[in-house]
Amino acid sequence: MNSTQLSYFIMAAYFDTGTFRYLCFLIVLLLYIFIVCVNVLLIVVICVNRSLHEPMYMFLCSLFVNELYGSTGLFPSLLLQILSDIHTVSAPACFLQIYCVHTYGAVEYLNLAIMSYDRYLAICHPLQYNTRMTSDRIMGLIAVTWLYPLLACILTIHLNSHAELCGNIINKVYCDSHSVVKLACFDIWQANAYGLLVSFGTIFGSLAFILFTYMKILLVCFNGSKQTRQKAVSTCTPHLASILNFSVGASFELIQSRFNMSSVPLMMRIFLSLYFLTCPPLFNPVMYGLKMSKIRLIGQSLMTHVAAES
């Protein structure tokens, strides 16, 4: 296969929907606009209100920024492909999407891990919370959450982009690292091993830390007062729901990328592959906006003020 053929990839999971493509485009566009609006609204609410400049809300703000980042790595390309008759993507655009998708997933897990650490300190060590969770520590934790994935995924892109490929057909609706690795003419074990190490290290390292913090929280709740249990339930429930929602989507994606799923219907495979890139950016801001009373009240006040001004 010559270099001209390797300058682009064919996204083979797309199929001809006829005139329904415009309806699909409209639905996906409205979903993307809604995701952008709700995440931006909550970011603005947290940033402009000094009463929300607390560790928990700073970590939530980082989470909402990542939801915007991940959905923007998917939806513009998805919208273009829906309207296109030829479902191809240039190699640089494909590798850029791989970078966005993989960093989004890693940042999400790390962000959820530091949020569990924040809840652990607030519930298990309330008297030491302010001295331990300083502004410098908050900024440091957020910086590590973002810098580690952004730097680690550079090597993934380097290994994938320099591999000799003997095909250009990706059986998905977006680009991912393992789909490109499977196209290699030779077994590029370095890229495979590094991808597994980074992916599983980040996922299981984060989940192990989250499990440890929640075991400590449970012990305090069993031995603590009713007020302590109520505080734990009110602040930990949305966080646990976020972890479960994202982990389900990430598990679908990992299973689909590592095993032969040709026996699964195409529409089901598309839905499962898009789940972790579409549901958390939609689910998290809606859930936190409704569940966290301070965000909900300030958001309602801000929207009322904007409506009155107009």
C-alpha cells in the first residue's frame, strides 16, 4: 500500500441512512449544543461565584471542562461524517482524535479519583480539611490530573503514527489507538504494551484509590453520627453515580477494542462505542446541577438575572 492510501483512514462503521441522515444530524447537533450549554453554564456559575470557590467545586469545574473537551473531540467529526457520502478522515485528524479521546478518558478517571480524595478528607478528617486541602494543593492535584494524560498520550501518538500500516479501514465511527495498532503490518508490541500499561494503570490505579477512600468513608459512617451519614450520602451519591456511569461506558469500549465483537449488531456496537463519550458529558452536569443545592440555587438566580436583563 503506497503513501497516498495511508494519508487517510476509512470509517467503516458508518452506513447509508438515506434522507434520515438529516434527522440524525439534527439530533446529534442538538445533543452537542445541549452538552456545551449545560457544561459552560456550570463552569461559569462556579467561576463567577466566590461562595463556590471551594475544593469540591473546583474539582467539579475541572470535570466539566473535561466533558467539553471530550465531547468536542467527537461531535464535530461525527457531524461531518453523518452528512458525508464518503466516510474518510485524514491521518493527522485521526491521530488528533485519538489523542483527544484517550486523554479525555484518563483525565476523567483521575478527576474522579481526586474528588474521592476530597470527600475522604471532608468526611474522615473534617478538622484537618482546610489545612490539608489548601489552594496550592488543589491547583497541584488539578495540574497532575491534566498534565499526566496530556504528556503520556504523546508517546502513544508517536508510536502509532510511525508504525508501518497495511490497511486503512477502521471499523468504528471514530478513531482510537487500538484500531490503528491492529492495522500494523508487523506486531508493534511496544505500542500495544505501552497502551495497555497506560490505560489499565490509569483505570485500575484510579479505581483502587477510589475504593480505598470509600472504604474509609464507610467505616466513619458506620461509627459516626446521623449527621455524618447524611453528609456522606448527599455529597458521595452523585460522585458514585458518575464513577459507575463512566466505568460502564469505558468497560464497553475496552471490551470492544480488545475482542472480536462482529457477532454483536452494528447499531449496538456503535451505541456502546459512543456511550463513554456522550453520556458522561450529558449526565454529569445535569446530575450535579440538580443534586448540589448551592449550584442549583445560584444557577437559577443567574438565569433569572439574565432573563430579567433581556
